[in-house]
Amino acid sequence: MSGMRVLLTGAAGFIGSHIRRDLVGAGHEVTSLDLMLAAAHGPTASTPEGVARVDVRDGAALDAVLHGIDVVCHQAAVVGNGVSAQDAPAYASHNDFGTAVLLAAMDRAGCHRLVLASSMVVYGEGRYRGERCGTVDVGTRRAEDLDAGMFEYRCPDSGEILTWDSVHEDAPLRPRSLYAASKLAQENYAAAWASVTGSSVTALRYHNVYGDDMPRDTPYSGVAAIFRSALEAGQAPQVYEDGRQTRDFVHVTDIAAANVAAVEQPLPGFVPLNVSSGRPITIGEVATTLAAARGGPTPVVTGRYRAGDVRHIVADPDRARRAVGFAAQVDPIAGLTQFAFAPLRDSAGTFAPTF
Ligand code: UD1
């Protein structure tokens, strides 16, 4: 389906700029907005050609661009996991108030379709099971276990070590960070808006995204950029826990493809979809793959841990395939090998977000 009129927010960001390129490449007419937040772009970045500097919390500015738009692809957000409680107002303001203002403006403009950038962080921990105890609802890991180097969950009844299972979209949603809370609130506002107005929302729950133009190492960066920046500086990647924690690393070109598919395929009501590679990988493997591609140094498994980190979160990618025909193309080992020398954004993430 070509020739749709799409409003893209966050169009100058790491993910948004890939989506913009692909939407235009697919023949859509794209109106691109970005606030050019210093936290994401540095204090002096100029707005890219063809992108209007607009704050999604500005309803009047949205009214001026929403006329005739078929679908909004909403990527604008403050990202990262939140470094301190002082980040809470920025997440609430940009991510949640911003989405609320956008939904109201869409209603005024008669626009009934939203593709929302969400995240696997809405799940909190992944899914666990044991041979003897079946599926187990885990809480958070105890500091004394982590300090003793016991990073896996155990079944509270049988004591056996639990293994991970992949997470479906209807899993319980238990956000554990300020950022996760803000992403789930965005989903909740969008779901309520869909049911009240009879609109369509496809919420794409991105797993761990990496790829060209990713922000460099900052307290708000994902681990792939942190490892990659360390290697570039000649330092060994510092792998936390025992390196066997599992994630799904999905390449930004696949994230862009999933957005194009969701834009082109209206679904009834609120539909959340995992966007993942379907090929889980451990953090230790991420480090060794990047280090091998760059010729060292060898990663160090530190046994240190970050309070609040989840142990394993692995997606079931099937619903996205069935609903919008999306299947990731980039294998994580091949993608991370290429990422070892990919260009990164320099000025990004230097500053804590403000509101
Ligand atoms: C990340 C993002 C989150 C995003 C989600 C899905 C960040 C900070 N987190 O969550 O916002 O929504 O993916 O795209 O952007 N680790 C190391 N060494 C390091 C840093 C981290 O071993 O130097 C480990 C962590 O302990 C963790 C794993 O790497 O086990 C992943 O960490 P991180 O990249 O922060 O991602 P997530 O918590 O999975």
C-alpha cells in the first residue's frame, strides 16, 4: 500500500531517521517532526532538512500539521532506563503528557490510526519455567543471591534453577523503571483512546535495538553501544553478572521495516506486537561477537550487577508475523559483527533529559 500520508514524530532520532527513510522509500508522503531534545541530539544540533522542530506537547502545533494525515507513527520519546528519580518528570512530560496531547489532536483532526513505539520493558521480567514446577511467576532477585553470584531464579517450591521461556504479548505487564512506567502509560492512554474513538493502535514493543547511528556510550545507552564504544577506545567490554543473561537484539533496519508494515496494515483496536529478531543471544555473546569483529580486547565477565536489571527477556515474534507480515531479516551475530564498525552518533545523550 503506497501513497499514505504519515505524520512521523521523533523523525530525527536514531530509530525515527531509519523509519523516515523507509517510509519515503516505500512511496509514502511523510510529515516529519522532532523536538531536537538536547538529551538525544546534544545542545547545538541543527534540525535535519525536511524535519520541522515541533514539540508533541504543543496541541496547536499538531493541529497545524495533522490535517489530512492517514496515520501517525509516534517515535518521539525520552529513552534510556532512567538514571535517577530526578528523570521522572521528563519521562512523564514528554512520553505520557506528549502522547495524551497527540491523541487529543488526532481526534480533532479526524485521524484514527496510530503506530506507537513501545518497548519490551513493559513486561518487566521475562517468563520462567522449571522441569518440576512448570511456569513460575518470578518477582525480583534478592541482593544476597546476586552478591553470591547466583544470578538465575530458583523455584520457591522445588529450589530448581528456572529456565526462560519466550514472552507473548498477553504476558503480565510489570514495568520496573521510570522509562518502562512511561511506556506502559503511553500504551494505556492509546488503548483507551482506541476504544473510546473506535480507532486503531498498533503498539510495537521493541526489544534491544542496535544499528547504524545509535547513540554512543552514555548512562542512557543500551549495552551494544556501550560495548562498541569501549572496544573503539581499546578497552575490554565489561560484562555484568555471568554474561549468560539473555535478550533479543533486533537491528534498527528491522525496526524500520516493522513500522512500515504496521503503517501499511491497519489492525482493529489496540494491538501490541513484539518486534524482535526471534534469535535470542546472551550478553556474553554480544560482547564476544563485537570483540571478535574488532580484533579485541577480550571481554571481561565482572560478576557485577545493576540493581533492577531483568535476567532474561526473550520475545515470541509470531504475532507480528501473523498480524502485519513482519519477520526480522538481520541475524544478530551477522548484525552485531557489522555493528562493530558502524557509525555512531557523537553528541547524543550527553545530558540528562529535562522537561
Ligand atoms: C534496553 C534499554 C531499554 C529499552 C530496551 C528495549 C537502555 C538503558 N535500556 O533494556 O530502554 O527499552 O532495551 O530496547 O537503553 N550490561 C553489561 N555491561 C554494561 C551495560 C549493561 O553487561 O556495560 C548488561 C546489563 O546488566 C543487562 C544487559 O547488558 O543484563 C542489557 O542491558 P541494557 O542494554 O541496558 O538493556 P535492557 O535493560 O535490556
